[in-house]
Amino acid sequence: MNLTPEQMAIGRRNFLKAIAGVPAVAALGTAAAIRGPARGGAVRVGFVGVGGQGRALLGRLDPVFADVRAMADINPVSLQRADDVLKKNKRPAAKHYVEWRDMLQHEDLEGVIVAVPLWAHADVVCGALDAGKHVLCEKMMAWDTAGYTRMIETARKNTRILEIGYQRNYNPVYRSAYEGVMRQGLLGDVHYVRLAWHRNGNWRRTGDPPSKDFDASKWGYPTWDHLWNWRLYWKYSQGLFAELGSHQVNAVNWFLGATPQHVQATGGIHRYNDGREVPDHVYAIFDYPGGVTGSFTSVESNAFDERYEAFYGTKGTLIIRNENDAMLFDEGAGAKATGVEVAPKGAGALLDASETKPANAGGTARPAATETPAKPNQPSPSTIEIARFCSAVRVGTPLLCGPENATHSAAWCIAANEALKSGAKVTIDPGFKTT
């Protein structure tokens, strides 16, 4: 995305002007604004999976809403690091379990937060739901259509809450963009959406097993590498489309109020031929009803574009960059800059509301996730997401994503990988009906 600083300044000013009066920040940005755990106290939760993403969620939760009683993980090192997160945040220690079923059997929990490898989502989530627990599960929803269909049916059967971790739905930047730009029709008719998530670095993680006799095969992984780098193997993963693309497509589906019908894709292992199975470069074209086309690209060889969602309409263009920087351009004036204006007072709180604090665009690799805390009085989207989940448990506060919406981005991922492997245009069938 080639915008000058002057253009970006004007785009930010236009965006802030457009959303003036939109209550999204006030409604989402403070714990006090979310009803719930004041009645009945914090929800008693357990974590299943406290690797990198699980610990990020653990570090971002608000103890007013969630009381962490126990954690289950097959890797003892992950449990030790999770202890450090709780200690750093001055929270009580949580009990350790290796087997998540043991945790559910022996602990008095109301909710479970699941952050295990994708292929295990359906089994863990359905097990927790059948045990009478409410569940917040990380994205993508499940490895296959049968898995996410089973998750929804199990939640309904047990009348339990199930939410999927698409944090953009809880991000004040996206909420404000939806309410102040999309719903107001400021873009006119949108016919093209461009999505990019570009990095310059190897997705493979390095690390030794927790002990010399650690046996990953007990849990279905033939080697330590298959456990540690599960994202690189088809048996456990749906690749870059799932880990990155599904976030962005989920947001586009929400903004457009539609779901994609067909997808074509290509890509391959172009840089890191290190034994992995999933591509390190992927490209997809997909279409929505009414003549709307989307494109998604993810590469591991250049980070200049970083990540963004761009909506191109007949009246204007909306760009949301790195989850925390929104710009709006009028189509009549284009993106041509005529001067630099200072953003209105208070803009920083909105434009800082992201999961991470990315550096400026460039060619350096960036980590896939960090545990950088939000600024004081400025909760991260994950903090808001967990609080809303707990509020839903206590007083029925509506979820902002919901499993039905999550199925559509999951169906896109599955179809995109099918298209990549077959070279054919694939019809997207969510395999689940909301009626």
C-alpha cells in the first residue's frame, strides 16, 4: 500500500470526522461499560492450551470478569510460562493439568477458554460443552465442516454459550468503521475488497522438547516437531488461509453483510522448503453476491505491505491497517493530499486499540503475536472479547461474532485450500444452516 504520510494524515482525519458521535469506543472500551460479573462475581474459567496464543489471552483478561482457576496443557513448559503471566499480573496461581478432561472433571468451572491446535478444536470444545461449560474458542472454528457443525449442535443441545476468537469484532476501530462508514453508506457501492497479510520471516518455530523423554505421540503427534510446528502440517492445520486470512474474511463478511460464494487460489512452498506441507505463499480470489470480488494474499518473503483490509466503493475507500489505523478517502478527491492536519483530540485512544503495536512498514520480520499490554484504560480487543463472553455467561449480553458467523470464514478457508490443491474454482458451502 503506497500512501505518503500526508495522505495517511488526511485519511485518518476523514475517518475520525466520519465516526464523530459513534458510540463504539465508549460501548466497548471500558470494563465498566460491559454488564455482567458484578452480579455473581467473576466467571470461573479454565484454560485448555497455554502456548503463545493462550498466554496472550491469559495476560489480557480482566480479573473483574474472569477468575482463572485451572490450566491444562500437555507441555509443562507452557504451564510454567503461564504461571509467570499470572504472577506478573498479580493474579492467584491456577491449578495445573495435563489432560483437559481431568480439569473438567475435578474443577468447578463455568467457562473454558480453548487455544489448542486447530485439529483438536472440535473435540475439546464439544467435550467442554457436554460437561456443561460455556466456551470461548480461538479461531479458526474447526479443521473441517463436520467439526464446526458438531460444535454448534453441541452448544445448542447443552444450551451453552459458544464464541469464536475473531477479535476484530471486539475492536473499537472496526466497530466504529462499521457503524460510522459502512452502515452510513459513505463508500457507495463496494465492488472490490483487497486483503493482505505480508511478513518476511519463517513461520517455523525453533525449540527443544520439555524433556528428553517427552513423548508427543501420546497426543497424536508422531514427533516433537509435529506438535511444536503443527501449523506447518495439513493433518493439524489449514495453513495461512486459516491462521491469517480467516480473521480478515470474517471482518469482510461482517462489513458487507454477505458471505463469499466461490473461490480460486494458488500458492506454494516458494521460500522455506524445510519439510513443511502447507504453503508459505498463498493467493486467493473470491466472489460475493452482487458483483463484489475479494482478494487475499499472504507471503513470507516481504513485509512492506504488512496487513490491511481495503474496501473500494463508488464514493470512497476505507483502509484499516494493522488493526489500529483507519483511513477514509473520498472518491471524488481520491487520496491526493493537499495538506497535513492534526487528528482531533482523543483520536489516539481509538487508533491505538489493536492487539499489537506494529512498527512502520518495512522489510523486517514481525512476530505473529505478542503479549504487549494495552495502555492504561485502553483494553485490547481480546480483553473486551473475554469480558463480553463472561458478561454473556452472567446476564446474556449478546456476542459480537457468534459461531454461525465464524462458520462462514471457516468454510472460506476450507474451500480456498481445496482450490489451491486442485487448481479449480470451488463453490463455498458452509455445511451449516442457521435455521
